[in-house]
Amino acid sequence: MSSNEPVLSFNPPMRVLMGPGPSDVPARVLSAMARPTIGHLDPAFIGLMDQIKALLQYAFRTNNALTMPISGPGSAGMEACFVNLVEPGDTVIVCVNGVFGGRMKENVERCGATAIVVADDWGTPVDPAKVDAALKANPGAKAVAFVHAETSTGVASDAATLCNLAREHGALSIVDAVTSLGGIPVLADEWGADAVYSGTQKCLSCTPGLSPLTFSERAVEVVQSRKTKTQSWFLDFNLLLGYWGGNAKRAYHHTAPVNALYGLHESLVMLHEEGLEAAWARHAKMHEALKAGLEAMGLSFLVAPEHRLPQLNAVNVPAGIDEALVRAHLLERYGLEIGAGLGALAGKVWRIGLMGASATPNHVTLCLTALETVLAELGATVAVGKALPAAAKVLWG
Amino acid sequence: MSSNEPVLSFNPPMRVLMGPGPSDVPARVLSAMARPTIGHLDPAFIGLMDQIKALLQYAFRTNNALTMPISGPGSAGMEACFVNLVEPGDTVIVCVNGVFGGRMKENVERCGATAIVVADDWGTPVDPAKVDAALKANPGAKAVAFVHAETSTGVASDAATLCNLAREHGALSIVDAVTSLGGIPVLADEWGADAVYSGTQKCLSCTPGLSPLTFSERAVEVVQSRKTKTQSWFLDFNLLLGYWGGNAKRAYHHTAPVNALYGLHESLVMLHEEGLEAAWARHAKMHEALKAGLEAMGLSFLVAPEHRLPQLNAVNVPAGIDEALVRAHLLERYGLEIGAGLGALAGKVWRIGLMGASATPNHVTLCLTALETVLAELGATVAVGKALPAAAKVLWG
């Protein structure tokens, strides 16, 4: 870029975000992020950190002292769990039923540990019986890692049962709750989960870039009694706790992403105002409305009803339809973003998100209208005029 | 936190940021961050990524194709360099003349490599003769790592000479330019530097949380011909290049911090508008003005004049003065943040930043006024009434 070529400020197009995240970010959160930057060791900022910690404890339903946001996206949160808890030579049971379980396996192996994969078909939940068998076959396994809400397929797995199985066998549990936190119950203490990480850009409706996380006391003890240093300096909890820990005097570790934390705080304040239970109920209801509309149109879901995530709907692409063309039309005409299939599901499903601020009647209504119009135009066999009344019936009786 | 306890939005106090970063963030950057979030695979976002890349190439004075921001703070950028370039068993010459050189050593060791430390006193630059000797004593060393602008001491090292020495011995150069980029010349191509990383919250005056980085073609070849996988999945350039690389089709790796990138883009647009040379000249002039004022007051600098960073001024605390009390008064009375000493310099120096939007005549004026008033009140032997005229003479002749 030459010195005299003018460069314009970036003004993004208006979008309605109904993909697998980011979801629509409320103006309250955006304007919180635009407040003046202060120092990461400012007394006022330390107060904000304490409040974020308390609000995250509320969101995770936990009293864990180690509850904080990692200064990076969800994949940094995932990595923080593995590099702190897993040492070279350890064995970890990794449940893989989609893209993000596969990423967990990569993390385990890059820690110099052995991953014992428990595989389930994409679109189905993790099978606890297989996990039980793997734990029995691998006594001394350090941890069981699984994805609570698989963003690539829209499947919920039974976190309570899986955490309990791990504990029964003396293993830690590592739970990916990136897409679940704030959308369906994430009950860290009730499950007895040892490490749970999430993302900000899904059901919390904050901007992407941070990864809230909580570690049980048992997990903290494992970190503090490591034989080797964690391979990541940036994510080393033995250092990071000096900054985010409970001490009055905070030791500098790295410069916290101050304004991103303003945004996270505001999104957590909003979640707290609505109430966790109310947020879960809203996500459930919007899913019921979308489902009624899609099924009235003649579309079907990838996942069996009892395992579906309300906030991430994997919808089968009708035969003969170019799914990318549909998404392009939705984006260009309606500013509406829905997600493509990932990995093994590329080209086969759409992923429609109803997350956080994108889980409203207006989102459901726009999505059904736009999808029906575009599909009909492209010659798909969809029932026209039935989706909206079906959704409205769920929404308003 | 209970469900019925109301939680207020966070409104930060007004500060003037003259510490070691973050620096004051211009309203243009803050408001850019508050623009509506779009998807990280949106065509409009891909266009923004291309522009950020071109603007970073301008800022780093490079044509390197691998030029991008890491989705984490400067310490993630540092780690990205080491985990991608260094493999177990490698030897790396690490120059340590402050806190951040020490952090580089930690990074090398956590990669399973051997760090050969070239130590220089805090407050002095890296000695090229020692580096040359270390390279001769360690044939086959993989890289030389050093900090261009030591934020803990305010020292500039001779990057051109050090990069050249590395190259002469067939080693890569890894350069920490966190505090230098935008404040003094960072000339990646002219130096022949192989890996240079920076931060957003220093002389770019963006919010903290991202780490701009550039890799030479030679460094990219080293990454692509690794024998082992990099230990970090999140920072693995062999994966990340699918998203930030030059291909028309971007492969999803992790969810980019969309709004933080809006902010970085705007801060780079502002740097481009001002022009790199003009920005360097402004930092130099503000340093001269601050120096004239501080010296007129009777204060002295830690670092010899020829090695001083204009943007980070390590000032000796006068004998008998409680440096923390001075900072507390400055913060409470004037909203003015200056930095404490780090590590070996804790209690001995203040670190006064003149970075980016905090390098203006008004910042210099406020800092001198406030410091003189507080020091006089606390009984320090400072000459009163001389600092401002001395600074004004530099500023306005």
C-alpha cells in the first residue's frame, strides 16, 4: 500500500446473524466496547474484573474461584484447558462426534499425550456406554473430554452423565460449552465438571475474541502440582492466576483486552437481567417456532428431536438444491447470514443459529420468510405459505 | 452473584494514559469497534482482512505475504513466533536485557529447545559483539531472538545489526517490536528480519488484544518444512494460513475477533493518513519536549541518550520518594496513568509512555505539570517552574 493512496474507514454492511456465531450483538454491548480505554492495572479495571468473574460464576452456575475469560477466542480457551491439565505421557479419552471433538484430539496430541478416541456418528450425541468402556479399558486416564453442544452438527450431549462417569473413574472432565453457555443449562457445579470453556460470540451475544472458562478446585490442584511447565507461557494458569486470581494485589501477566472485557461485562449484565432460566426458555421457544415453520415448509432436521440444540439447527438441504447459492441469495437480498455445513456435513446441511440476541420472534420470522422465498424460486419442493402461520402459532398461540 | 441483585453497566473513569500501554485510544478507533458485528466469513469481512494485511505491510515496511494480526495480545504474538519456528532440540540465542527478553527465554524452553542467553544489563541495549560470539560458539543455532524496544527499560536495540548477524550465521531473527511499531522505524524488509511481532495498544493506539505479525518467506519455509507439528493448535500457521493466507477461498480456522479488527483497521488508517515518517518524527519531538522538561525539573533518565526510546521514558525516582504514592496522586488527582518499574526496576523508575495518541503537546504538558506539583508537595528536591518553559521551547520554539 503506497503512502499517497487514501484508505477509507470500514463501515460494515448490515447483517442479521443467524449462523453458528457470531450472533447479533446488541447496541448496549457495542457501545460498552466503545467506552474509553483504561489501564489493565487501573483500580477501576480490577473492580470490573471482579464483577466479570462473579457474573461468569452466575452464567456457569459455579462457585469455582478460577473463573475468568481467556484473552483469545474459544479455540484459545480449549487450548488453555488442555495445556494446563494434560502433561506428556498422559492418556485422555476424547469423544468425537463432530468438528470440535476432532480439534480436542489435536490438542491432546500436541500436548504429547495419547488420545483415546470414542467416536460417534456426526449428528448423534456422545454415547456414555462407550465412554464407560473406554475408561474401563484405560485405567489411570487423566481426563474425559467432550463437546457439550457440537456447533458443527447441532447435537447436545449428556454432560451430567459424562462428567459423572469421569469422576467415578478418577478422571477429570473437560467440557466444551462454547455454543451452550447461556442457551441451554450449563451447570458446572451440579455436573461436577472440572474444566468448562465457552465463547462470547454465541448465546452471550458479545463480539468474538474471548473465551470464558471455569476450573474446579480439583483441576486447580492438578495445575498446581504439574511435573512439567505448561507448554504455553501465554496460557499458563500458574502465572495467569497472579493476575486473575483472588489476591488484592494483581501481578501483571499480559495486557488484558480492556475494551473487549467491557463488552463481555455488558453482555453478562444483560444475561443477568433476563435471568438464566428465562434465557434458556427463550432459546427453547424460538427453536420450537423455527422448527414448526421449517417442518410446515417440508424441511427436516439432521438431529433426532431429543438431542437437538435449540440454538443451533442443522437443517437438511433439499435434494437438487445448491446450498451455497441459497446462502448467497439470503445474504445479498436479506442481509441474512446462515451457516454452511462443516467437514463431513459440507454441502449437506445449513446451520441456522438462534443464539442470544438472534433468538427472537423477528429472527425466526425473517429466516422462514427469506428461506421459503429463495427455495421456492430455486425450484425446491417446499410448501409455500405454511411456515409463518405455524411459527406464529408457537410464538403467540 | 444472586439473581435479584442488580448489576450496573460499567462506565470507566476518564484517564490520560501515559504508562507503558495501553495508550489513549482515539474516538475514531473506539467508534469503529462499536460498528455492527458481521460474520468472520462474510465477503465484506474478507475484504477488510485484505486491507488490514496491506496496512500492516505498510506499517512493518515489508512485502511479506504472511503479515496478519494474531487473535490475542502481544504475548500470544510472541508465542506464535516461537511455537511455529522452533522445534524440540533446536538452539536459540536469546538476548535478555529486560523483562520481555526473559519471557522469550521461557518461550524457547517451553518449545523443548535450548536457550543460549546473551545477557546485558537492564537499561542497556543488546550488545551485538556478544551475539556474534554466541553465534560463533553455537553453530547451527536456529534463531536469534531479541527485543527491539524493551518496554521494561525504555531501551532501543540495534535491530538492523542483530538481524544481519543472524542471517550471516544462517539463523533466523525473531524480533519483538511490541512497543516500537509506529513509534520508531521498524523496517522488516530492510533489516532482513524473519519474524517480527507487535501489539496494538502501544504506538498504534488501538485497544489491547491483538498482535500484528510478519514472517519472511524464509520463515514461512521453515514453518512449512517442520518435522513436528507445532505444539499450539490455536497458533499453528500451517492451519491459520488457510484463513489469513492469500487464497480467494478462506478456510475457517477460528472465529476472528471481528470488532477488535475494525478497531485495528481504523488505527492503521490513521497511521497511514499521518504517514509513518511523520509519526516517527512526532514521537521523537514529544520525547525531546518531555526530556527538556524533566531535566529542567532536575530528574534524570535510566537509559543513555543514544539508546533511549522516545515512546517509553524510564525516569529515575528521586531519593526518598515513595514512587507508588506519586502514581496514586497522579491517578486520583489528574486521572493520569504512568507506569511503575517492572522486575529489577520495581520501585526505582517510572515508565512514562508517549505512544501513539498519547504523544501530543498536551500530554507532555499535563505530565510535567502534574509530576512537578506532586513531587514538590512530597518534598522532593525539584526545580519548580522550569519544566514547562523548557518543554514549550522544544514544542514551539
